[in-house]
Amino acid sequence: NGNSGGNSGNGNSGNSNAGGNGKGNSKGKAGDASVDHVNAVTGDKVEIDGKNIRVTHPNGMKEEIENGRFRMEDALGRTIVERAATAADVARLNSF
């Protein structure tokens, strides 16, 4: 993917996917959703699998839309919000 960092003599080091465009820089384990990207500015990890979206923030908080439901978990995995997902939720999670 060209995302392993390093310097190949062209003066560019680091992640060539830093703009957040294109496929991600990690491969998921078999059966796991693939990581589409990590936001270079915020460090948020975004996984998209069909209509399901999961964002894991660097502080451990997680936000997920699955089967039309929005769920937010704290860093300890405790659900702090669970409700029907709104269009605003989908737009916000897609913006990461």
C-alpha cells in the first residue's frame, strides 16, 4: 500500500496516505472489518463494513453505527449512548 513509512530516497517519509484518500494502511485479521483509514490529524481509526461504521478515538472512546443503531462506548467498553442512528450521526462518522 505504500503506507509503511520510511524513506525511499525521494524526500518523502511517512505515510503516503496522510491525506486520508484511498484505501487504508492496515490489514484486518480474517473475519474482521478492514481498517479503511486512520485520520493523520486526529488519530481516529475508521472502519467501514457495508453500512456499518466504527470510529475508535485515540482516547479509547468508540462510536459505532450498526444495523441502524448508534452506540457510543467509553474507553472501558461501557455503553454510554445507544439509540436509533440519525442522518447527522452517519454524516459525522463518515467525516472522520
